[in-house]
Amino acid sequence: MVQAPEAASQVNSWVKNVTAGLIEEILPAGSIDNTTRLVLGNALYFKGLWTKKFDESKTKYDDFHLLNGSTVQTPFMSSTNKQYLSSSDGLKVLKLPYQHGGDNRQFSMYILLPEAHDGLSRLAQKLSTEPDFLENRIPTKEVEVGQFMLPKFKTSFGFEANKLLETLGLQLPFSLEANLSEMVNSPKGLYISSVFHKTFVEVDEEGTKAAAATGDVIVERSLPIRMDFVANHPFLFLIREDIAGVVLFIGHVANPVVSS
């Protein structure tokens, strides 16, 4: 019988391997004990190169405005290339396509930049409560850019997801009334004790590395000849497969200097 520390080490080694080392540990110490009968694991690894890479020589340090009113110095990528941009109702959306991987899928990163420096929470609420919010704002045309600044950033986040899942209505699997014994040979009823989730996303001039283990009517407006996009305050980002519309990763950057 595999001992608890060894089992946790095996799972963590598997996660580290399939995420190319971006996530080194998913199970914290003490998360597995002698009552554990089964660990279900899944992992997602994504590495994408921009269709139009950023020129590293144009990356310069500048101020990024934090929610508390202070600023931090961080490297901003810049470009004079045309970009997929849309603007409406105090929100700019930048679409950065990734190179094709040899199949029919098309992945893109979207940067959702509120005009208000403190607009992050309101934007997140709209995105989570209005199903077509993003779909109605996806840029479809490339436009000339004026000032263009996008910070490099690296972010990671991990949490125990039990309470969140229960709040969303998934309660039975975590209760003593659950019976998952058919998943493994066990004379006793089984239930889920913990769900751990971790993500990692890194954006630079080359592209993105990412890993994870576990109704307004909008009228299309004429785009200006040139549009600025200066992401020097908190914004949301997501990675999406554009053919199916599936979002793989979503997060926010409140401080690009802090990585977790």
C-alpha cells in the first residue's frame, strides 16, 4: 500500500511533468492521509506564440497605476502594428491571436481594459453575469494604433475550491451522503474531501505560457482611424479558443510586478 506522503509526491510529480514545470505542486502537505482512497487529477498546459511577436527592443519601463492610487514601475511591450481593437461603453478590448498549431483551432488572448482605473470589479461582475458580454465586444477588424502599451506579466493562483463549488450548488459529493464507491473498490461509501486548483500564466514578447491543474444591446460603432491602447491600470485577461468559443483561462492583473 502506498503511503500518504509518497502518494502526494507521485501526484505532484505528475502535475509538474504535464505542465512543463509551471506548476510544481498541487497537493499541499497533509492533504492526503490514510483515509484517502482515490485522487482524481487533471491538468491543462498551453503554450502559444503570438501571430505578431513584440519587438523586445521596444519594451520600456513605465508607471502602472494600482487600485490604491500608487504606482509601480513595470516593463511595457509596445508595437506600431495594426491590432484587433474594439471600444464601447468605457471598455477597450484587445485581441492578440496566437499562431496556428497545425489544426483547425484558433486561440487568442483578450485584454479587457476598463477606462476607469478602478473599473476592474464592475467589469468582472458584468463578465460573470451577462452571458454575451464578451461575444458582443470581440474585435473583428484590425485598426491603426497610436500609443500602445501592454505590460509583461506573470501570475499564479491556487486555492481549495470546496466552499466555492458548494456555493455554486455542488454539495452532495462533499457530504457524508455521497457514495462514490463505484469509482474504486471500497467497502465503504466515498465522498470528496478536498478540491485543489492552481493556475499559472506568463505573458511576454514571444507569447504566453499557461497551465491549470484541475442584456445590453450594443450597436456597432465606426472605429476611429487610430486608437490608443494603454494598459497601465488593472485589467482582465482571458485565453479563448475562438472557433468553439471556449475560455481556457481567465484572470486579472491588478499589479504586474506581483506574480502571485
